[in-house]
Amino acid sequence: MSVTAAAGFRAAGVAAGLRSGGGPDVALVVNDGPQAAAAAVFTTNRCVAHPVRWSKAAVSDGVARAVIVNAGGANCYTGAPGFQLTHATAETVADDLGIGAIDVQVCSTGLIGHLHDRNAMLAGARAAVAALGADGEQAAKAILTTDSVSKQTAAGGDGFAVGGMAKGAGMLAPALATMLVVLTTDAEVDAATCDRALRAATRSTFDRLDSDGCMSTNDQVLLLASGASGVSPPYETFAAAVHTVCHDLAQQLLADAEGAEHEITIEVCGAATEGDAVEVGRAVARSNLFKAAVFGRDPNWGRVLASVGTTAAAFDPLNLDVSLNGVPVCVASTPAAGPDRVDLTGRRVDVVIDLKAGAESATVWTNDLTHGYVHENSAYST
Amino acid sequence: MSVTAAAGFRAAGVAAGLRSGGGPDVALVVNDGPQAAAAAVFTTNRCVAHPVRWSKAAVSDGVARAVIVNAGGANCYTGAPGFQLTHATAETVADDLGIGAIDVQVCSTGLIGHLHDRNAMLAGARAAVAALGADGEQAAKAILTTDSVSKQTAAGGDGFAVGGMAKGAGMLAPALATMLVVLTTDAEVDAATCDRALRAATRSTFDRLDSDGCMSTNDQVLLLASGASGVSPPYETFAAAVHTVCHDLAQQLLADAEGAEHEITIEVCGAATEGDAVEVGRAVARSNLFKAAVFGRDPNWGRVLASVGTTAAAFDPLNLDVSLNGVPVCVASTPAAGPDRVDLTGRRVDVVIDLKAGAESATVWTNDLTHGYVHENSAYST
């Protein structure tokens, strides 16, 4: 149930002293092969951290043999010393593993504008190489920031495995990968296959998770393939396993979002296009008013429609259906069952919006807007 | 200092029993002429309330002689009886005033999906006509919902006046008018001039106020011109007075936003186009993370840059400047003065973002994200 669920991988998590309060803060995952195919998706934010710049270039040849992740500093907007530290980190890992730095992916997470200590980081990298083993637990713990629990998963195929770990508890807004995720597989797949399966999976999982509408500067979802199983699964089989681990990790991220008291599933059906469905789902997912209402257990479907109306999707404003937790509260744009029939006391809230304009659909996930969210995010850097 | 500051207008505010908790909830403003030029801007939300549908059609001929506003129900997504009530309300006012219903604008505010009581509404309309007088105070009070204070203003020109009142304390997101505003003038101006001046003024005032990113279904900004002063000011003079009252009311709305503890002014300069500047300002204004940080008095400029990076504006991500309350915290995308030098204890927060890509600029206003916002909006309809 971790990045080491797939054969050919070792992992480590060590405490390098980067994280205030202590605990493991440097994770390393190494692909011992025989193959080293890799693919990654990154944040589409134009303001990105140094590790994203480095990793985009390093993975562009479809090869990666290791990934090092640190908490305790995003290394974003840290000036020239920031890029130098990313580079030196990759070099240090590479030297100790006897590989090239260009085959080392680097991820960082923490406060923007804060450069973590260079000596501590490089010592941590060396310690992580020395600590490599079959257990992925410490690695999964070392990458967390405000997460309350570690996120790990694994899925099996016919003779091959896909494993994974993730961190992320805020800034979960999409436009590609929106958190740090390391996936591993022992399937025999080339980089192009990894890329295709990864993009297909992230598109309908991480990319549709929109916790707070904010896009991070540091996100990376990386898939490493060792080929150690000797099994070359059909594409659909492989892609299904990659989708399974992505979906599972995305749901774990949703469940652990900062301060959240509800997980909200927004299903938009009857759309003319899938793009319309996603646009409507995202608009509702970003309505602070609706999300605050859910926190208050108030089935305020008017705030759903007010968000739907901000989109360019095809629909007739006078013929929309909305249901909340299975209760039709608005039918043909007219009030239906009374809000007193809707029970929002549980953690799960299902919103279904029928645009009655076609046969396409999409699901977007979000959380409620709570006092806990405001509290956690009003006291982060200080 | 109200809608009756301009000659030729009478106003009233009465308690019709629509508002839970009592108090005035129906406002009426009547233009006694001699002229009846009018212009209005409406929410660009596609899901709109019945009064918006009615008023858009009614004002399309550039004539309006009265506007009736009710709190206690938005009359949005209330089915056919909702439109019938809007129509009947206009008819009732028109009958009692001896004018045509098509010259009566209607505005409603309150909960979506809730239809206020028909008999109470129509009785309130009649009572409002009977109560018409020179004092605009009661009208300004009757239109409030979660507002804590009434918003009124007036500006003078050479022999003419512009007055106004507004309501709005949430859902202040733009794409045109974003609240209920009634403006009056005794200048001799035709409907086309009213329209031109009103659109120019709202574009840089109400349209750049983005309290919580949520767009209302009911917004209307209406300008009524009586010509009672007998003065025909030059366009620039008239437009300047309209801009002054719009800016003043917008700032009053900003200061009274639900739960807000800070007013945040986001000035984007060095932009290639004004559109770029607005896009960047709006992106920052909608960052829950940045707004929560301001609530916590945390000068977290990384969250500013993370929002800037989500836009398509022209800029070099490695050459951005940010200052907070006059302190340069990021220069050329590199940390500058320490955050400990930034004092966010006051209500006013000034963010300046220099894109270094041109000579255009724009200012967007927003509020912080607070426990008060979550509290007010999690317990509204129930």
C-alpha cells in the first residue's frame, strides 16, 4: 500500500531539520529498474517553484531514476540561491546513487518565499539515500505539510502493481496536477505509455478536485516505471490501474482538506459537452457562499443556481434541476421538495445538477468553507 | 445625502412584514419629472430573478418613473407565481401613481427560491406610495439585508445634483452591477447620456468590487433623471458626478462587507493592457488563501504571486514586484523586506503588484476571509 508496493523500488523518509517542529521532512523514492521510464504532469501556474522548473526539464526525456521531496520550504520565489539548491539536491542524490542528476526529480513543499537551509537539505538527501529500504511509510510521512494523515495506495493488475503516495491539504485547485504525488509501477511500459495513462487519469481525478480554488506553484504528479515485474499489460489494463490509484489518492486528499467538515461531490449531467459539465461543476465548487452554506448544513440550492448562471455552458436558465443528497430541491427551475427534507449532517454531500442540454456529464469534488479553513490559513507563515 | 438630494424625487420606506424580524422592507423612489430618462445595468448572471427580467424590459425604452425595491425575498427561481408578483407589484405602484406599469422598475433582494407573500407585498407597495416624501432615509433602510448600515451619497455639480442609495454586503462580485443601487439626478440629460455615464462609472467602481467572488442573481444599478434643475451640464461634468456617487457607494459597500475585518485595495500597475491589470487584480481578490492570510495579519505575498500566475496577463514570472502597505516584500521575484516589517493591524491593506510589462493599471477592491464571513453565510436561510 505504498510506493514500494511495486517491485524495483526503494524508499526512505528522514528528518533533516527543515520542518519546524521536527519529524521526517525529506523523502526519497528510487527506481532500481531494470527500466527507468517516467512521465509527469505539473501545475499550470505560470509562477512556479524552482523544483518545478528543474523537474520539467529533467523528465522531458522520459527517464527518471529517483525523486526527492522535501517539506519545510516550497523553494518558490527564493531567487538564484533557490535554483542552485534544487540543482545541488539533485546532484547530491545522483552522486550517492551513482546516476546522473538529470535523472533525479525534485519536489518541494512549504511556504513560498522561504528558502530552506542548504546544508540541512543536502545532509538530508544523503541520509535519505543511506536509509533506502522496502518500506514506503516514512517517505509518505516526510512529504506532509498541513495534512493530518499520510496518503498511500496500491492497485494490482495481472502480474503488475501500481503504488503511490500523495500530500496536499489545501491549494487543491486544478488545471492539472495539484499536489505532490509519486506513483510507481513495475509494469513494463515505456515513457509514452506512462505519459498517456497518467494524463488520462489526472484529467478525471486530481484535475477535478477543487478544494479551495487556489492553484499551487509546486505541484507535480510523477509516475515511475521499473519494468521489474516483467509483465507488459495491455494499455487499458495499465491505464485502469493508474486511474484507480489516482482516484483513491484524490479521494484521500479530499477527505483531509484543511478544516473541511464535508466532502462535496458535484455531479453535472445532461450537459451538451463534457467541458460544459466541468465548467459548471467547477463554478459551484468555487462558490464561497454555497460552501459556507454546506458548512452550516443549509441546503441553499439558490447559491448553486447563482453559480451555474456565471458559466457559458449550454442550458436554459428556466429549466434546471438540482438535487441535494438525493432530494430534488429544484425541478424545472421551480422550488420542489422543501429544504427541511435535506439532511446535511453527514460528511458526504451529493449535489446533482441536470442541465437538460445533452448527454454528457462530469463530477467535481470540493469541500465546505469552514471556520477551520479560515483558522488554518490565517496562521500559516507566522 | 440620499436619493432625494436631487430635485424632482420623492421616496418612502415602509414595513410590509416581508422581513423576518420586522422593520422597513419596501422602498419606493418616484421621479416626478418633468423628465423621466433612465438607464440601468444588470447582473450578467444568466440565472436571474424575475424582477431583473421585468426591469430589463421595462427600462429598455430609456424611460422609468419609479422604482420599487423589496427585501425579504429575492423572487428568484420561484416559478410562474414569482413573475406574476413582480408584474402585479409594478401594476400596483403604477395604478396608485397614475402612470404605466412599464415605467416602474422592480428590484428584490433576499433568499433565492423564496417567494415573499403576495398580499403583504402589494399592500406594502400601496403604503409606500402613500408615504412618499422628501426624506430618503427610510427608503435607504428598507432595502438592506445583511448590511449593518445604510449607504447613501450625493454629489453636486454646477446647479445640478446626483444622489444615491445602495444595498449589498455579500455576493459583491462583478461582471457589471453587483448590488441594488438607485441613483437620481435632476440634471437635464437624455437616456443615452444616462446610459453612457452610468456604464462608464460602474465599469471602474462597482464592477471592480469583488468581495467574495460570488455573482448575484438580482443586481441592478438604476439611474433616474428628472431634469428638475433645468441645468444641462456638459457630459464630462455630469459623468464625473455620477462616477463620484458610484465610487462613494462602492466604498461604503466594501466597508460593510459581511464579516470583513480588512478592506483590501489591489493596485496592479505596469500592465500591458488595462484588461490584464483587471484580470490580475481579480485573481488575487479571489484567492481564499491570500484573504485568509490578511485576516490573520500575515503578509503572505507568496499567495499573491500564486494567484498572479493563474492569469493569462503579460508578465515575466521571474520579474515581478509586490508591496504590502508600502513595504516592498518581493522585488524582481526575489524576497525583499522581511514580512515582519509589514503592519496589517489596520483595516486598510494596500497591495501593489508591478507586472513590469507596460504602462496600464487598474484597481480592484476586496475584503479578507474571516470567521465572521463563514458564520454569516453558513446560517442565512435557516
